Amino acid sequence: MLDINVLLDEIVNRDGSDLHIVAGDPPTVRVHGRLVKMKEYGELTPETTESLMRQIIPERCVKELEEMQGVDFGFSYGDKARFRVAVFKQKFTYALNLRLIPYKLRTFEEIGLSDACKDLCKAVRGLVLVTGPTGSGKTTSLATMIDYINTTRDCHIITIEDPIEYYHSHKMSVVSQRQVGDDVPTFDIGVIKALRQDPDVILVGEMRDLATISAAVRAAETGHLVFSTLHTTGAVRTVDRIVDVFPFDQQEQIRTQLAGNLLAVISQLLLPRPDGKGRSAAFEVMICTPAIRHMIRDRKTHSIFSAIQTGKQFGMNTLDDSLMSLYRRGLLSRDEMLRVAEQPVEILEKLGEAVPDHLRQRHQQQQQQLQQAQQLQPHEQRPQQPGPFRPQR
């Protein structure tokens, strides 16, 4: 029977990010964003996938797997790496996804996070959100920021994670890491309990629901520095998503709370490099200035993007700024840059290149949508913020 350690070595040695184990298909590893089927191992049988699962699942997770038909947990592979594991049922068989979490914490420079992001780690209170699609490196960015605080400040840092991915040793700070399901029942209860444990900094692994969002905002409001993530793309959509989670009669209150407590939204993508050797991170950074706080409070989130465009002196940058920088340094191909750009027409014009008709037409439509949004009265429904920022595989 196949040994799971053999496959774990494959993902580590290939510099992969994910391992997929599904009956009827060979083990498949994602390397720099591309799926590679390891055909030398042959198609996996249902018996093999169950055996591989049984080799790593903790005893405490077996009951949840049987009752819920799926379970998530963390798994350490010696001193080589940690994995975030998702076990689930498909076609009456077990399937697994293993996400590799390197032991080594990355620096701001290695990731590409700006000095403005580093300055956020010096704040005493407020809410910092790191957003992006699944697999965009949000957890790694947060781990880097927590490690910087741990190294430079004497704080009590409490993390609430599902599962714990990066382990933080005690440096200048004291770090308490709590895992949902083992140490706390839910994210929101974890945050509420943390407020009674003398925290300075609280990391909430993910704001999945109204209760967790409320608890995280409340923690920031009561004088703590709070970090969390959302699966949104861009600052505008992030603010709108948070507000829309709440019932209509509570939306005015959450707007006011966000306007008063949100420090920044960092949205990111991971994109393949032209040489095929790794991926580069592109970032949109929104820092909450007084003007942006007014936009949030006054239901004018459609104007935030313009504020980011003109906010370089505050450390802000658009996704397109970041994409252009990567392209000029040879870390991103032209096609990939244009595929995910918010305003590809403007990028091409800056490069002095001709703009295809279909891109120019789309750009004109986006400008019309933005003008319509700016003309809406507060009680009218806002349209979706123009601009793709929707990565495709």
C-alpha cells in the first residue's frame, strides 16, 4: 500500500503548494499554480485513498469525519513542513487536499509587502484585513505580520485559527495560539474569550459569518489591534461584503464601526512567473484616511478606488500599480498582467501600446458604471464595483 510520506516528499521536493488525492486519478500536485499529475503512481483506488487518509488523521477528528462527511486539521511532517489537510467524501470514497505550510516564516521583503504594511504592525488598535481568493497567500502574509510584531514589540498576541498553520515561538511577545474545535468551539467565541485574556493583538483566522465579524470589529473598537481575512477581492468589495452580511437595520451601525476602526485592507493575488519558477504576489493596499472613513460612513464606497489611485503619499497602491511593477522587473508576463488587471487599457496606454477595441469598449462600460454609481442616492442599490480583479485559473 502506498505510503503517504512518499507523496509528502514529492510535494516538498517539487516546491508544490497542494496535493490532491482522489480515487480514480493519480496523485496530483499543484506547482506554481499548475496541476501536475504524478502518473508514475498510477490511478488511486478507493482503498488506497482511505489508507492514505488513515495514516495521518488524528483520532480526535475521526468522529467529526463520520458525522459531517468531512474534516479539516493540521498535520506536521517531521521537521520538513506542516500541512493543512481537508478530508472529504466524493462519490462515496474519501478524498484529501493537503496544503503545504512551510516552517520558515517569510520576511516582508521576500513576500513583497510594502513599508506601509509594516507600519500597520506598529498600530495599537484597529482592524487590518488581508483579503484575496483561496490560495493567494493570505495566511502567509498574516504570519509575516504577526512574526514582525512578535520580534519587535512586547505584546500578548492571541491567534484563533482553523487549523493552526504557522507556529510562532515566543520572542519579544507572548504568543497564545488557539485552534477552533480543540481550544475554542468557534471563531466568534474565541474572540470573545480572548478579550478576557489581556490581549494586545488578536488574529482571527477568517471572518466567516456575522458573529465573527461583529466580534472582530468589537475587539478593535475596544482598543486592540485585530488582524483577519476575507475571501474578497479589493477594498471596495471587502467593505461592501462586510456591510451586506448584516441585516438592513444594522448596516448603518456597522458602517460607522468600520469607519472608526478599519485601518487598512490589503488584497492580494499569487501569479505565475514567466520562467515557471515560482509565483509573485501582487497587492492592492488601502490605508484608511479621513477621506476614506467618510466614504465608508456615507455609503460612498464606489469612490474608494479613486482615493487609492491618488493615495500614494499614504502608502496606498492599486493592484495595477503592483502588476506594472512586477512586469517591469520581469516577474510577471504581459499576458498575465493584462488578464488580472483592473484597468488594462490604462496599463497599455502607460506602456505606449495600442489598445484592442474589445478592451477599450469594456473600459468605457466600466467608466459608465462608475458614473452611475456616483449619481446614486444613498437609499438606492449600488451596482457592483467595476473592474475584474477576478483571477482565473
